[in-house]
Amino acid sequence: MPVVAPGSDWDTNNCIKSAGYTWCQILNRCIRLWEELCEYPKDCLTWNDGCNMCQLNNGVIGACTEMYCITNGIPYCAVQQPVMVVDPMPPVINPFVGDGH
């Protein structure tokens, strides 16, 4: 049985298995599953897979354009869900001073 040096066991996607890397089709790169998940971002509304635009709903892919691409770019979130900022404290109005009007 041939001896394989640690770090030299690349798979077909150039991921090094002995270093814990696995190919993630969604992100189009090698990742370590204990560092990040291989899933669409939950706050992403429109995902670009490097070629096509896809609609997302809570991290689940929906409708996509179906263009043919010779080469794929880097996947990214094209439109993120806006973050709602809620002021936790209402303005304090001193009844003895008035509200300033």
C-alpha cells in the first residue's frame, strides 16, 4: 500500500481531505464544515451562482435564470434582506418640563 504524505490527498476539486476540506457546490469552493456551512445565506434574497441569478426564500432556492455560461464566476449574494433596526427605548418626556414644544 503506497504511503500518502499528509496534505497531498487532493480530490477532483483540489480539496485536501486530510486537512478536513470538502467541496461545497453552493459556494463553489473547498470548505471545512466545522468552520462554515455549505448552504445559502439565510438573509440573502437573490443569489448569483457565478452565472445565473436565483431567488431565495429563507435559504431555500426558488426560481433561477437558466443561462448557459462557458465559465462560472465566484458565487455571491446579490441582494440581502434589509436589517430592521428597532429603537428599544421610547423617548422620555418629562411631564414637569413638557415635551419641548
